[in-house]
Amino acid sequence: MKELVIISGKGGTGKTTITASFAALAKNKIIADCDVDAADLHLLLHPQVKETHQFRSGKTAKLDMRACNKCSKCVVACRFDAISSEFRINPISWEGCGVCSHICEQKAIKMEENLAGEWFISETQYAPMVHAKLGIAEENSGKLVTVVRNQAKLLAQEWGYNLVIIDGPPGIGCPVIASIAGASAVLVVTEPTLSGLHDLERVAKLAGHFAIPTLVCINKYDLNTEMAEKITHHCRQNGYKLVGKIRFDPLMVESLVHKTPIVEYSKGYISLTINKIWEECWHELKRK
């Protein structure tokens, strides 16, 4: 079974748009949206939720005033001033260290597991999809990414799929590491700007640290052909496989407005280009 993770050094490069098109083009696959902090692949694939599961992570302090003798030891000990003199816990200031629960002799403060979000198993017109929604201001998105990715792999093995296409988070942080570690390959979607080159360097180094083959796609390359050439040269110098360049096309915007993958919305140049990029990616995956 192969895993292709589509990532970018920052948001807004067209990563999810490419992922949606790959979902329409690929065969025998399952789809996973691991951008749990700001999931939006569902806007293009319109999943029908079949299963909903709770995601619990971290703990929150709960104060039982019936057991509390108002000794104020917790108030004094809290370095974040999360417990007021009126013995109320401020969820904004609360950091989760749990010191208050350890020093409370009356056992009036208990650490309860936090409901941090939900993850789903859904059906789309292209393939099954595993995705999630992290709660507002909740932590541990890397842990939720791992849940989504592992569930997608389990379902792929159970149902006989040979490919998992993953829409990864932007950046180089914990959620990205959770998305790419052990993957067959990553496709970095970048754009022809100085920041695009810088972000490509960062995320490609991260993939290299985990010895994951790096493929590169330059989106909207014709808006700055000079910088696109610099990115091409950088890929050549560092051994990254440049699988394709996509020119700017207003049809891409139209397809997003209509909430449809571009390869389904139009059969013109841009769709043919993405089709060729997918073929290049699949060829590289089969070699691994």
C-alpha cells in the first residue's frame, strides 16, 4: 500500500485543490484530510458522513465545591493565575499542568479528559474519506492527525485499497510530521515567489529528515517565470523530482466557486496538466 501526502510550506498554494483532483483521478484509493486545524477538502468532495467518533485529548481541571474547604493552596500554587480567589477556574488562563489537583488534600480538583473534537468516516463520489474537526482552541492536532491517518490505512488494508491520498497540513510543525512520517512520498505544492522557495526548502528538508522522497509541483508558475526557474534549479540541485508546473487559469477559481475538482469541472489545459502530474506521481510511487 502506498501513501502520498500533499503538503506545502504555507497555506494558500493550491495543496487542497490538487488533492481533490488526485482524488478524482486515482484508482483504488482512500482519501484522508489531515489538515485538522482548518479542514476544507470536504468543500470539494462533499463527503456523506457514515460514522462519527469522539476525539479526546488533554485534561481539564474540575473543581468540586462540595469537597473544597477553601484552603487556597491551589490559588497560591497556580503560576498562571487560572484559579481565582472565589475558587473559579478560568478556562482561558488554564494551562493543564495539573499542579492544583496534586496539592489539593481534599481531592476537590479532578483532572477530567477533554472532548477535543471529532473524526469521521465518510463516503464521497470518488472514494471513502477519513477526516476530522478539531474543536475551537483545542490542542494536540498532531495526535488527531495520527488518528485520521492510521484509520485511513486500516480501512485501506481492510477494504483492499492500494493507495492512501492525504491532504496534509501546511507548515513544518507537529501536524505535518504526524502526516508524513513513514509515507511513501510527499508532493510539495509551491508557488513562484521568494517565500514559496523558502517554504519549499523548509518542508523538503523536513521530508528529507525522515528519508521520504520529495516531489515538487509549481502552481501558477507563469506569474513569475524567473522565480519558477530558480525553484526548478533548486529542485535539480537537491534531487527533488519536479513533476510538473501549472499555469494560472481563471477556470481554477470558477471550479472552486462551484465546489468541484478542476479535473471534473473542465477538460482543458489545466486539467490535462494536473492529469500528467498525477501520472508522474503514481509512476514515482510505484518505483518506491
